[in-house]
Amino acid sequence: EHLSAYNNPEEQKFVLGVILMVPCYAIESYVSLVDPNITVYCGILREGYEALAMYCFGRYITACLGGEEKTIAFLKREGGSDSGQPLLHHASEKGIIHHHFPVNYILKPWRMGMRFYQIIKFGIFQYVIIKTLTASLSLFLEAFGVYCEGEFNLRCGYPYFAAILNFSQFWALYCLVEWYTATKDELAHIKPLAKFLSFKSIVFLTWWQGVVIAIMYSLGLLRSPLAQSLQLKSSIQDFIICIEMGIASAVHLYVFPAKPYELLGNQSPGNISVLGDYASSNPIDPEEVKESNRPSKMKLPQFEPDERSATNIKESVRDFVVGSGEYVSSRLLLPPFLNICLSRDFNK
């Protein structure tokens, strides 16, 4: 659906990276169930895609805010001052992000601005870097038989990687929560809460449930010989993921819909196409196209709905063209076919 309505590539290319998590996880888990001997390699590939999905989600939120420059400008505007300035006790609470327990005992509140954006950006993408490195090292250790997935043996690499990834995921998750707190009002049009919850559930809960299963086996909570086998341990995780991805596939239809992008494609593509429809019976005059695309020499003010309705075309032309004594293109105010006539008259 998104590919058939690919009208906003800056956002949709990252949306595709996020929603492809579902088929990627489902295929990997199903292949692992069919052939448990390659479970470790499939799991490592899945972890590699988690890093890509995290990158895509962070870039998607930034794209919805209008890009990195507009995002930083928004944060600075909300913060009210440069984020490098110290926070005063009597300072306004507006633009200040307070930490949640237990981080509030370690870190001071963050003021929205450039520094806040850098902290959030690094907090999210450090997980991308660490996840990629640990996945690569896991392949290397597995080749020598010292990775031992699911075994908390200090001579193996799994317990160390699990500790590092748990801390990395906690910090990335916390940064996502703070990022949502700072941008939820600005992103209200895309319903950010559902997107944050669905993404975090797939990325973080699937990892943590695997760690919990491994701990249960290590503690001997499942004591049967069959339950203690590594293949069954990984198969339980893969089976649960297959069920979860079935649910997530239905959720994503509502959380990341393609309908808004379909409606975006139905809008008028620009002045040239409208002009071409207007003069479809005759060849398009290059001079008319040139005049209709002449850029404005000043930015016209934006009217409120009640003001716009009270201002007619004649008054708009008189106030901004005749009254100012300067040439100002009226194509921002009038339909394209009137732009041509008026621009010629005013140029004369």
C-alpha cells in the first residue's frame, strides 16, 4: 500500500524500514522452527535488522517534524533559550524535560534545544551501533563455538553481550520516551503514541522475553531433559515471536496507514499542470509558463480564516500590488489562469 502511494519519500522510505520488521521477524522465526540448527544465525540476522529498524524509526520521527533543521529550530523555540545554559530553580517549566525514576536521581532535567536533540539522537543510535557490533561479534564467536546463546556461562560470549545490550536498550528506550514527551504535541497529527508503543513493543519486548526464557532455563525452572535442550529453548522464543508478529501485522495496518499518503497524491501537483488543463486545446505559451512561475519578491502574510474570508480578490491585488509600489507576484493569491493576465497587466 505504501509503495503504491509513494508520494512522500522523505517519510515513507523510513516507514517501510519500520513496518518490514514484521515479515522479517516472522520469516526468521519460522525458518528457525523448521531448522533449529541455524537458529543462532537467524537470530543474529534478526538483531542486525533491529539496528536498521531503530535507525529508520528515529529518522521517521525527524522527517515528520520537517527534517533535522526544522526539528532543531522547533526544540530551540520550545526551550526558549540555548540548551547549554544552566537550569535555574526559578526558570520557567516550559521547554524543560524532567526525568523519570530512577534517572531523576542521576541526571538533571534537560532543556529542549540543540543539546537535547544531540542527546536523544546519540541515545537512540548508540543502540544501532552496539547492536550491529554485537551481532557481528556473535557470528565470529559462534564460528569458534564460544558464543553459547542462552547460556549464562562466563566462558561464553552470550552473558556479556546480554548485559551490554540490556543497558543499551534501556537507554535507547528511555531516550525514545523523552523524545515522545518533547514532540507529542507537535506530532499530534500522526498519533505518535501508537507508533512509539508498537515499535518499542517489537524491538524491546522480543529481546527481553528471550532473556527471561534463558534465565528460566539457567535457573532450572523447567527441569525436564527436553526442556533443558538448547533447541527447544530457542524454539519457544521463535514460536512466541511468530504469534506476536501475527498480531503486529494487524496493528501496523492502523498504526502506519498508507491512506494519508494516497490523499496527498490526489492534491493538485502544481501550477504547470493546472495551466496545461486550462489551455489543453492550445499549445502552452512559454512566456505564460515563465510568468506563472515567477517567484515572489516578498513573503506575503498569512491570514487567519476569518480574515481571509473578509478579503476579496480586488482588495488583495490593490493592497499588495498597487498599494506597495513594488512588483509582487499574485500567484500565491489567485488561480493560475488569473496569474497570467494580471502579471502581464502589472508588468506593463
